[in-house]
Amino acid sequence: MSTKPGIYLFLGKEGDLLYIGKAKNLRNRVLSYFKNNIELGPKTQILVSQIAKIKTIEVSSEIEALLLESRYIKKLRPKYNIRLMDGKAYPLIRITAKDKYPKVLISRRSDDKKSIYFGPFPNSSAVTLVLKTIRKIFPYQSVMNHPKKICLYNHLGLCPCPEVLKDRNYKKDVYRIVTFLNGNTKKVIKDLEKERNRLSKLELFEEAEKLQKKIDAIKYVTSPSYKNFDFIINPNLDSDIRDDELTQLKAILLKHKVKVKNLSRIECYDISNISGSNATGSMVVFVSGQKDSSQYRKFRIRNLPNFPASPAGRPNLPNDFAMMQQVISRRLIHSEWSFPDLIIVDGGKGQVSAALTALKDYGRKASNLTMKQFNNEAIAIPVIGLAKREETIVIPLPRHSGSSAALSRFGLSSRPVEGSLPKGSPRVYNFSEVSLPKDSEALKLLMRIRDEAHRFAISYHRKLRSSSFLS
């Protein structure tokens, strides 16, 4: 079997297609399913037991393997790749081909008949990696409503701002992107070489040199030496990998007295601001270990809370802890949203205290809930934090009563402020801090969830900041 990049196809006894996967080394990847010392998840074991024949298709690079895998899954619809079949849930590349200046976008629906779609792809990171690679070669417009002026991406060499500059070559580059995504890189190179030679004959050497750089870039990213699309060899199906992560996380939480029954729905929160300006909060949702962006929510912080000024002259700095308290308080009043099995906050003791105070206040005001909802859902939601610097898990220990002054170290207060600082006696919390090995699957899951909450919060913050700057 070849050691080159490519895709592999597992077939059953009747010749039915079971599964399609990608690999940077076909031989190593396929053999990984059949090693004696490998631990396979239950769903992967069933898949392997049904394999009667294996086919492989070689390509010259890992990016081509990724693109070929997505096309074959979409076309052949293998049984065990069924999770990629739902175009509404998994990421696609969308090109608005009928527009005067087509846009290249990430989409989760393929409902625009005037657009061209590629995918679905296994995850958002795969789509982002493909588009970042392409954009460095063929700059494109990535928003539906481009401003009527030169944008920041133009200065970075990533957007030709075609609607502003009336770029005549823009549609040619979009056509080349489509050809590239279809896997026909040789055709793209041939087309560029033909255009380069034409410009050279006209003695337009600067333009010809630009095309040569594009040719060199394509040859580089489609060469075996280009490592940005390195695929970790793990033979398990993605669902088994996610199940293993959740099982490990649950075991660790139970060991440290966190009362979790299951981890079907996890919510994570983060705050983003610059010295309090355009402060935002994010809520991301992971269901069965996979992100569900349809349930994401974003919050614009109201009545911006500050730390009280100190006698030593400390200024009234923005209070990130009270912002976290406000965001979770506002989330909890939405009884139409399912309660999570676990809340994760991006931060340490202060952020966890803020989340617990919000939950306590919600429980006090939950007279409109049934007693079952009040006891089993609202109050019993476990909360943990993930502190960035050392990636330690911050776990609250059993709480006891305290005074308003006791929570002042976090800048929290029992003084009622609408939407942010809830009424009632706060609590003092003790904490344990758990450090997991860097290769822990549970830690990787927590970091992935936390990083997604951070990404979502900062993207909304940047949007608000851009709007205020332009206004």
C-alpha cells in the first residue's frame, strides 16, 4: 500500500461503501485500524468488523486529500460518514458565483441555488485552514456587504476590494478558486502559466511576476513537504473520540466532587472588552462533545459595572467578574433554552464565583418555575472554570454563608443593579485547582470549548468596536 497522501475507502462484504477517510500516509493510516495494541471505540469496532475490502486513491498533497474526501463523502454518502451528510449542521464553503463580484464564505446551509457549495467538511478548522491557504494565493472578498471603501484585509493583501477598485481580474481568480476546490490544481497552474506567458510577451513583467508567485505558492501548498494539513493518526471514528473525551471529563469531575449526571449539553461563557469599551459576553454550546453553533448566543453588557475605587487611589476599572455574572443571569431567564449539564467559564475563582452567584440569585427568583425545574435544573447546574495561564480547572468546593465584604475581592456586590448585580446575600466559596496532563483528552476538550467561547466573544467585540469606530 502506498505511503503517499490520499483517501481510503472501506467496503463491506456486498461491496457496500462503509467509510471514507483521508490520510497523509495511506499505509500508516489504514494499518492503524488493525493494530493489536490499539484501543478502538465501540462504533469503530463495529466498523472494522464489517470491512471486507479496502480501496485507496493517491493524491500529491494533504490539502488535496482533504478536498477529495469531502467531495467523495458528498457524492457517495458512506454509511459511517453519515454525520457529514447534514449540510445545515456541518461547514461548507459557499461562493456566490452569480454576483458581479462573488464572495467566498463559510456556510452551514446550502439553500441558495445561485451559489456554488463545497463540502461538507469534517469541522470548521478544516474549512478555515483551506480558505486561509487559498486566500494567500487568490485574495477574495469574504463578507456579503462590503464597505464602500478600502478594508483592512486589503492592506493585508487578502481582499482586492473589487466593488471599490473595480478589479477586472477578480472574477478570474474566483474561477481559479472554484477549480482549485474541485481538486484540479494542475488546470489552475496551466491557466496561470498561460496568462503569465501572455503578459511576458507584452513586456508586462511585473504582472507576470505576480502570477509566477501564485504558481509557486500553489505548487508549494500541494507538495508533500507542506505540513499545515497534518492529520493525527487516530483510527477511531469521531463520535468515539468525542465519547472518550466526555467519559474522561466526567470521571475527573466526579473524582473532585462535581455532581454531574451526564455531559450531553455543555455551555461555556467568556467576556471580551478593552478597558470596558464595547464589552460583550458569549455563550457557546457543545452537544455530545460537538459544538452546536445554532444555539450560540451573544450578549452586549448593559449598565457596565466597575470595581469600586480603592482608598489607595485605584481607578474605577471595569469589573469582568460582574460582567460574567450579568451574562449568566441574563441567560438563565431564558427558560425556553435547555439548561446545561455543566457550565464552564473562561477564567478563575472570580469568574466561577460570579457564575455561582448568578445561579443562586436565579434560584431565589424562580417562583415561575415548577419545583422540579427549580431543584433539578436551575440550582444543581455544576460550574467550573478554566484558567488560561496554566490551564488549571477551578472547581468550587461546598459553599457556606458569607457577608457582602467577603466577596469584595472579586468586585461583586449584593446591591441590585438591573441585569448585572443581583439582589441577595452573596456566598463565600472555597476552591480546588486541578492540573491535568497536557495530553489529557479531557483537558483538550475543555480547551477546545473554552477557545471557541473566546473566539465567539472576541468576534462580536470586534464587530461592535468596528461599528463604533465607523459611526
